[in-house]
Amino acid sequence: MASKSKCVEVRVELKPEVLDAEAAATQRALELLGIKSLEGVRMARIYELEFKGVDAKEARRRADVCVEKLLANPVIHKVTVRMLGT
């Protein structure tokens, strides 16, 4: 078993076809503040998961379990998972 910790980044965002009301409100507010040429705003949550005592493959597997059980809803979310610092 590896002794160093492995860090995995999980990015969760709404699928393009799902209305992102928070992003739309943010875009309107930025436009009201005078920000010009703003074509769009998308919002995402980023989780950094650190796993101790596992290799990269096992860290990725555990991150996938976290996504499946809690972090994202596959019906409305697009998820990107990547290893950090490897």
C-alpha cells in the first residue's frame, strides 16, 4: 500500500441543457455592473478529495464512489474527475 496521499479533483457542473439559474443571475448582475461582451456564465463546484495510503487507481475508484453516492446527480450534472499532482 502506498504511504503518500493522492489528491483527486472532481468538477461538478450542470449539463448544458439544464437551466443554470444561478449562472444566469450572475451574468445579469455582471452586465448591470458594466461588464461588456459577456457571452455566457457557467458555474461549477470543485471538490478536492485527498486519500491517504492508496495508489492513484484506488484513489480514482474511491472518488468515483463519492460522485455516485453524494457529489452529483447523473441526470442533471456533468462530472469531470482528474488526478492532481501525479
